Amino acid sequence: MKIAIVSAVYPPEPMVDAQTSSQLAEELARKGHSVQVYAPFPNRPAGKLFDGYRRTLFATSTVSPECTLTHCLSSVSPKSTMPSRFVENLSFGVTAGLRLLCDERPDVIYSNTWPIIASGIVAIIAVLRRIPLVLSVQDAYPESLASQKRMKNSGWCYKLVRQCDRMISHSAKEVIVISQRFRELYESDRGVDPAHLHMVLNWSDEKLFVQDRLAAALFRQKLGIPKDAFVAVCAGNIGVASDAEILVDAFARLKDRSHVYLLLAGDGARLGVCREKVEKEQLDRVIIHSPWKTDETAQVLQMADVLMLPTRGRQSLASIPSKLIGYLLSARPVIAGVLPESDTATTILGAGAGWIVDPDSVGQMVEAISLASEESEERLSRMGAAGQRYAMQHLTRASNLPRVIAIVENAASVQSGGERRTPSLRGNT
């Protein structure tokens, strides 16, 4: 079959959904399908074009004999503002949509792109060309925008975005969501037929997280952190939703704990704000490591005694932080600033892998870090191991990629008149 993949992020960008799109393309090509990927020129999470790339309208390269990658021109968004994100979303939607409209017709489209605008353009072209669409929902819009206080959860704009999302999801042959809360939202609020709604959690390659205590210890030494220090690490995208600033505020209250360190590893729209706060408060035990290279993933996460996962406001109800996957696979306990009814809280507490505190609560974050720093190494190790066991069962390539493959192949085969297969795809529990 001919399969088109539209992905808002793609390697070498380090995000989890970039890796899942790449692995999907790789596996489909390995199975003999002809795969065409459309993605922006790599620039995330910092919103800066990666070294070695030059933006043109289109640039096509061969990934493998059965897979080609077309980078499509789009704007970049170094600052996470609504206007810049809107232009980025629209520009990629237009250029990727143009190629979908003009290129040879695929048998199915897998869309893992920016919500509403880019995904809406893809959906329109899929309808016009009568191509079955498999829609991957990574963020619920407008709920995510409201949780970040970028949009009021009432009024005409909110209702319009919600109605657009409803129309897009109804146009899709199959809809894949990444959490139980999303499944409930798309079934009850968006009205998606449960027979075409699948919950498949995001995943990561467990091979990236092989335990290497020596490498982790050497990485601590490289950053100038004492061997006997207690280290809290927040790694990944430092954006608006991540609320990493709350960790800096917390460490401003932990100045008397001389053995407790914080490492912020990554890049994003709010990294500059974090730097300014660190300098203003003269927090010499808060270390910023940026850029964070992909091949440093295991060392960065495994040097931690505890991994930090703050979120802003009600964001934890609108999305699941993708960094949680790597956190759990690295076998380290997690402190998460999330709402107790969120899927993230359910996962962490259900696995016995850490603690949760209220979002935006500096006081509770301080208390949780202090508590963790006083725990025995044995208990911290048990919590980390519990999280890793959960992740190995539910959050790996081996457990989840075949499920997405089956959904995509099934959507294409039904459209072409083949007999509908009904694999077990109804969700991780």
C-alpha cells in the first residue's frame, strides 16, 4: 500500500511523538509498504532551525528504499505566543496539504500534526480525495488552550474551535487517542463512534534507557555536581505547559538544603525565563544544561535521584506530558505537579512510582522535594523500579507500535474493499 504520514515533529527533533512517527514509518516500510512522510524542517523544541538544514519550499530525501521524507516550508516559533504558533500551524498545514493534494494518491493518511488548523487542512484534503484518514490526537483543543489560559473556556472562539475539532474527528476513518480521559472526551463530547476510537499510549524505545551507573556518575561529575548530592532533574521541553519556572521558585526556598541540586535539561520557550530567575536569585545549585543531546538521554535521566514533572494549571487534564515515558523507563521516581484526576496522576500513583502535588503550588513542590531528599535509597529505588515495570508493559515500542500499524493497515484495506480485520486494539489498561 501507499501510506502518507503527516507529522508536526520528526527526528532529529527529540520529542516522543517525533520518534513514534518515525518508528511507524520505518516499520511500515519494513513491511513492504511505500511510505511518504511530510514534516516541517526540524526546529523544535527551541523554534530554531537545526544546523545543517536550509529552508526551501520543499526538500525530499530518501530514508530507505520504501520510505521518503519531504520537509515542507513552515514558519518557526521561538517564542510560544498565540500569533507565532498560529502562523507555524497554518504554514505547515498549507505546504503539507499542497503536497497531499498534488502528489500521487495514497491509500491512507496517518495524521499526527498540529491540532485544528494543520489537521483540519489534512482532513479536508482526505475528504476531497476520498482517502481514509487515521487521526492521532496528542492534544485536546480547545481544552489545552484553555488550561494554558490562552483561551477562555467560554465564548464563540472556544465553541468554534471545539466544533472544528468535532468535524475533523468525525471525518477520520479511525481516531487514536493517548489516554483514557481523551477517549472519554472524544466519545462523549465529540461523539466519535467507539468502534473507530482507539486508545494507544505513546511509547519510547526501551533500548535508549539501558542502565549505566558509571555513565550517569560521570555526567554528574561533568556538570560539577557532588557525588553525594541529591539531584532533582527536569528534562525535556521547557515550554509554557511544562511550568518549569515553579521548580526554580521552589529551589529559591531550598537554599538551606546545600546537598539538594536541580538540573534543567532541554530547551523551549520558557528557558530564558528560568535562566533569569536563576541569576536573579543567585541559585548556584540550579544547573541548566542546554541543548540536551538525544544521545545524552540515559545519562541525564539516570543521574537523577528524582525526576520532576510540573505542569501548569489544568494542563494535565488536556494532555499527558510525553517526558513521563522516558522518566518511567529510566527507573527513577517522579514528582509530578498534576491534578489528582489526571491520567498522569493515575499512572504514577497506580504504578507506585512517585508523588503528586497540586499544579502551581510552590509550597507543595518544596515539601515534596524535601521529603524525597530524606527518603532512603532503597525506597527511591523500589519506586523507580515499579515505574519501569509499568512502562515496560505499557509504554514501549514492542507493546504499542504493532497496534498503530494494525489500525493504519486496516483503514487502508477497508477503503480498498478488503475484508475488515478486527484486531484487539481497544486500549491499554
